[in-house]
Amino acid sequence: MNVTKTPKVLWRQARSDDFDAANIILRSAARRMVQQGRHQWDDSYPQKEDVKNDISLAQAYVLESDEKVVAYGVVSFDGEPAYDALYGGEWLSCGKYAVVHRMAVDINERRSGLGTCFFEKVVEMCRERGVSSIKVDTNYDNVEMLALLMRLDFLLCGKVYYDRAGERIERLAYEKVF
């Protein structure tokens, strides 16, 4: 699928009936990471409750093609508490920003441009709201996301940490200002 030439790609807020498709996309991505020995997602994260919560908070978005959900992610303008403490660097901006979490593309649609399309739609949302920054974090071994962020001119700003089940999780923190 070539997103830039496919007029049937639709960006929209996720609905409760998108739950199964979103969960399948995230679980498939997590399984692939585990199979490849990567450490961002696994059997314990993300969970079904995360997806339910994303949708109920109206922060979940999907890309749909031919009436099928092909990408899922969270876009929030409420900030990210972990981003308040950035280690080993500094953010490019200090104002309002969008944060993208739990973004994944259907395993069968990899390398189709959907990740780029997702972020392009986030930029459009930002511009509509007068926001000129997107922040995102990822693991050091999430090669697909790292490559996507570099292609989209995100800059590495430092590291952030999350507490998950009593474990301190380190993530690389990126920002793009436009």
C-alpha cells in the first residue's frame, strides 16, 4: 500500500468498536519485539486496559484503509509527567506539545508509509490547536520507531524514565518543533 497515493486512508479518532483491531495491532507489534529480542513492549505492556483507557479518554487515533484499521496510536495534548524530568539533555521547547504513545502499524502493512502518515496527521492536529511541538519517547532498540523519528527530523533531547511494575524503564526522548 502506498499511503501518499491511496485516497482511501482515513485518519480519525478511535471508537469503542476499534478496540479489537487496535489491540491486535499492539499485541502483534509486542510479539514481534519479543521475538527479535527487543525490550520496548512485551506480554505485560501494552495491555487491553491501556487501549480501553486511550479510547475512553478520546486520545486514541487510527488510520483506516479500505474500512480496516491499519495503524493505532495515542495523541495527547495533556503533557506527559515523565517528561518533566529529562536527563542528559534538554527539550527544544518549553510550551504546549503533543505527545505520541503506543503507536503501531498493522504487521502486514509495515514499510507502507503509514507511520509517516500517522505523524503527518499529528502535525495537522497540532497546527489546528496552535501547538508547534511533538514529543515522543522510545526504547534504544526500537529500530523502526528510531528510523521513523530520524526520517521525520525529530531530535534526540535526552532520556526519560518510567516506573513499570516496580522497575525503572529508560526511554530515549525526542522532540520535533515546527
